[in-house]
Amino acid sequence: MKNILIPSSEITPKYIYLSRREFMKTAGLVAGSLTLAACGVSQIPTEAGLQKNTEQPAILKETPNSLEEIINYNNYYEFTTNKERVAVLSENYKTSPWDIEVSGLVNKPGRFSVDELIKKFHPEERIYRLRCVEAWSMVIPWMGFPLSKLLAEIEPVSSAKYVRFETIFNPEEMPGQKQSSYPWPYQEGLRIDEAMNDLTLLATGLYGNELPPQSGGGIRLVVPWKYGFKSIKAIVKIELTDYQPETLWNTIAPNEYGFYANVNPQVDHPRWSQRTERRIGEFDRRDTILFNGYADQVAYLYDGMDLKENY
């Protein structure tokens, strides 16, 4: 399906989401009748030596998957490798209150609660495709705010080149973390220009409600042009660095899971093709789109790069 762009002049921001519980009451979203709200301008600190403000009016008009489909089919190895068991095992996991520590090459490191971030940055509705490296996909209506807003708040210094993310480590309540075959806690990373792109979201909600545990509550990353494993869940640490950070899947199998992990139908996984995908809830397969359909917003980030070499 073609990616339909919405002019930024026709997009209305919603500033009614004062906390997770308040936006649950006020969002008024109904499955199948969602529309996109704000998709603003990425504010990039000049000290970091990054690209100037770039308007990213992106997002598509596609029917979202149902809430039941989204919350009952999850990759979340911290709980289990069984996608259909994650919701049951995480049902009572407490995701509020939730704090994030931000550190590294910044002028203003700090510790922030998710409620504090919600009040400050006013979550927006963003309907994004999600493409899993396993060749299945969904369309998900997130609530969240651009990561660039938080990065601007903490003021990266000019030597900051990457953003490293780390999930919570809580094996007593996350039974999958007791498996020693994985290098817990889960770690992910982005180049700083990827992190500053307006599409890169810190998600705090789903379908107008608080982000459920199985979807990455209290707060998660959403990078819609990359395979889903880049969109780390349950974030507790964000660190800006001058080196490329290690990531969990790249550490385990670097020949299968590259650092960039951009959706690319021309680069197969060593064990399966990436040329097509199965949309959850559909029977037929559909063609996979380069950058998951977001090339107009992100292709410039990789100008001059070999996308097969830097997979």
C-alpha cells in the first residue's frame, strides 16, 4: 500500500495529554477510526553539529491492526520466546511509576519520570508500520513524542555521535532474563542523526491508552523504518556516546542482525527472504518496502552508504 503523506499545515497537535491516566480519559480513540495528530519539526541542537531543522510530515493512512492483535502477539524475550504467552506472563508487571536515567556526552544529564516527560512533551498520535525481522508486520497507533525533544532538553555536546539505550534488568519478574544465553540487559543504539529524526518516537501509549507491559511499558523506542528489534522496550537508561554501542542481537549474531537493521527487501536474512512480509490478520503476503515505506523521511541519512554492507 502506498505511503500517503499529510501536509504539516493540515496536522493539528494535541496538547491535552497531561499524564498517562489523563490521556486515557481524554483521547477518545476508537479502533478503526484513528487519525494522525501532530508530526512536527525536529529541533536539532547546533552544538551537536547535526543537520538543521527538518520538517518530517510523514505518516500513512493504513488501517491499524486491532488492539487484540497488537497486545497478544509480541516479541519480548525478557518474558518468553513464545509471542502468544507474553501478554499472560507480563499481565501483572508494574510499569508505573517509571524512570529513565539520561547520561553521557550531554550538558544536562538527569533522571526523568515518564509522567514528567508526558506533561512536558505532550504525546501525539502516530500511526506507524512495524516490520519485524521475522518477516511479519503490523500497523500500530502509538502515543508518544519525538526522541529529539528529550535530546534537545539534555543538550548533546559536539562529540556525541551515538545514542545507547538499555532496558530494565529484573529477572525476578521477567523470567526470560534468567536465561544466560542472552547478554542481558537488552541494549540498542542509534546514530545521533537517526535519533534526532522526527519519526523516531519514545512511545508512552497505545490506542489512546497507557502503554501495556507486553508492548514495552513504561516507555519504549519506536523507529519505524528499522526492523522491530531496534525499537527497544522498557527503557531505563539512555546514554550519549562517541562510539558505536553494542546491541544485543548484533552481539549474539552479527552476521544476521546488523547495527543499522534498516528494512530492505534487497538484503535477505541468512535464513529467510525479506522480499515479502505477512501482515498480522491477513492471509496473503505483501511486498516489503525499502525503509518500511519511510524513504522520503530517512533515505538522506544513508547517502553514500552501501546498504548491503551496512545492513
